[in-house]
Amino acid sequence: SDQNLDLRTALTHSSPDADSAQDIRNVAAENARLVFKGRIDVPQLGQRTNADQLCRSLVLDDGAAVDAMPSLEIVADDVKCTHGATVADLDEESIFYLESRGLARADARALLIKAFC
């Protein structure tokens, strides 16, 4: 179906010793369009911040699309911050493995999608 998702996050660590962990997971099928724009800000007061931001997306059909844009803005100098994004289809070897164990292709795909989420 023609579904759209526009997900935006903004975190500001404006005090010391802050922790955050974002793990965003998307599944796009058919003609779905997904956009993720995430931002973590660590101003000077956010010393010793530990922040992680990861967006993982599955694109299941040729008509589906994902745009993932994680970002960091760091002014403090004593921080540990990471960000990243992955966009992929289901692994054919994993599907083959499940099929070789007796699962139908559709059931193997459904199981892998459920495990991803």
C-alpha cells in the first residue's frame, strides 16, 4: 500500500552524565516511503554524555524506499556518541536456511521480519 512515515527525533543532553540509546527499526514494503531524521545535540554542559543512535531499515519491495539521516552536533569535549543507519533487504541465505528446514518461503520471510522487529 502507499503508506508514508516521517519520523523525526531530537535529543539534547544539556546536563552532565546523561545517557541515551535510540534503536529505530523500520520495515518498508510495496510502495511505502519512510523517512527518519534524528538529531542528538550535546552542548558544552553535556560533559560525559553517552549517546547512541541507530536506524535499521528493511526494504522488502522495489517500490519501497527509506531515507535515514541520523546526525550528531557535539560541542562538549568529553563524550561518547555514535550514530548510524543501515538499509537492506532480507538475507537470501537466511531465507534459504529456513526453507531447507521445511518452512515455506512466505513463512520464512515473515519469521525473519518478526525477528528483525
